[in-house]
Amino acid sequence: MEGVEHRTVKVNGINMHASLGYRAVAPDLRGFGDTDAPADASSYTCLHVVGDLIGLLDDVAGEQKKVFVVGHDWGALIAWYLCLFRPDRVKALVNLSVQYFPRNPQRKILESMKAAYGDDYYVCRFQEPGEIEAKFAQIGTARVIREFLTYHHPGPLFLPKGKGFGHPSDSPIALPSWLSEADVNYYVNKFEKKGFTGGINYYRNSDRNWELLAAWTGAQVKVPVKFIVGDQDLVYNSLGAKDYIHNGEFKKYVPFIEEVVIMEGVAHFINQEKGDEISKHIHDFIKKFK
């Protein structure tokens, strides 16, 4: 893309790829894209990844101590942790799709998920090293990417053993208007080179993160926040997220949240499905702090 510089930065023991545009940095998190993918699954905890981001900011932000942050999906979770651990580095946060999850000291993450949805819930299916990777290899990278990007069901995602995504793997998938073949091919190319293991390792650290976060039990995220989610998003419609967001608990743990935007008819990949609107939401929020 014209005007965008690509750099590889040595941070936290790995090589991290970032695209640098006008006053913006878009990093590939460890395990994704052109950033290194450590082989050890335990190298993908929230502390590792936030450490990567701090190293990146030290390298590219120059004298700018605080930055604006935007996150989506696992990027949103990591953005919450960045704000929790290092609020001194964040001016304000716009997060998409994934709300802040306070730590439940009574029960680990996977235990809660299994109790709610059973072993076929996608996060539970991701836990056994190599198992889901073998299944994805059988289905094919292109098919897997299409399945995930076009998922538009307002409820939890299940990957039942022996059944792939729950329907025949040769059934046609029509791309929505906001997703082009070129977009799909880009992701397919990246995942065929890197594999899915790095990204899946984030899920494999769910309980390890729970253990590491013990010192932050009950802690609040104390930076200005705008949160945007689609009403068809699987996260918004799973694990009690909707009630948590609207009943005051979200505000309890994120006391400086200024806006919660629910976009009608929009699913998980909100930043692509409604790209122009999301860009405006981000700009309108950030300019309040200048």
C-alpha cells in the first residue's frame, strides 16, 4: 500500500513485523503474519504479547510516551491487558468485539467454558496440541479461512469432532459484499506459510493466563475506552457477555468507558464488515483527546 512502510523490529526475543503508516502502527502479533512464531506454546501468554508491544512502542513511538490503541478479537484482549498492565503507555482505547473479562478467582477459564458449552466449543477443541491443526489441514486452509470469516451466527461456535464446522466441507460458501477473493487469498497465503498453531496457542494459554493474572484479580482498566460490537457477534452472544456489558458490571471493571456502541446486523469481523463506520468511530473518539 502506498505510503505504508514495513519494518521488522527486534523485541522481547522475537522479530516482530509492523506496518507503519502516517502516525499509525499495525503489528502482526507473535505467531501471525510475518512476525516470529515461537515453537513453545507457553510463549504465547498475555505477558509475553504485551511485552512484545511495549518493546515495539519503545522502538517506534520515539518521544511519544502514550499512544492511542485499537484492538479486535485477540488483539482486543491483548489491548485490555496492555491497558491493565501499562496504563502509563495508553492515551485511550477503542476496542472491538471482545469485552474486558474480569478474572474469576473461583474457576479457571476452560472449566467455565466446558461447563457452559461442552467439549465441542471451539476454544475447548483448540486445547490438544496438533489435533485441530490436523483437522484444519484435512479441511484445507482456504476453506477454514472462509468458514471463520463468514460466520454470522449470533451464538457460540462449535467444532464437533469428526464433523469439521458442522456441515459438509464441500458445501458452497458465498462471500459477503465486504469480503473479496483477494482478501481471502491474502489470509490463506499468510496462514499457509505460518500455519495455524501460533494463533491457536493463544487459546492454549487461557488457563495459564488465569494463573498469571492472580495479582490483578478485581483490578480495573483505567484508561478512556470506547467499545464497539455487532449484535450478531458470537462473543456478544456467548458466556453471558450481553448481560455483563449492559448490567453495569462492564462499567465496574472499566470505569472510564465513555461509549458502548452496538451495531445492528453486524457479526464478529466488524472492522471489515463496517470498515468505514468503524474508522469514523475511531477518529471521532481519538480526536476528543487531542
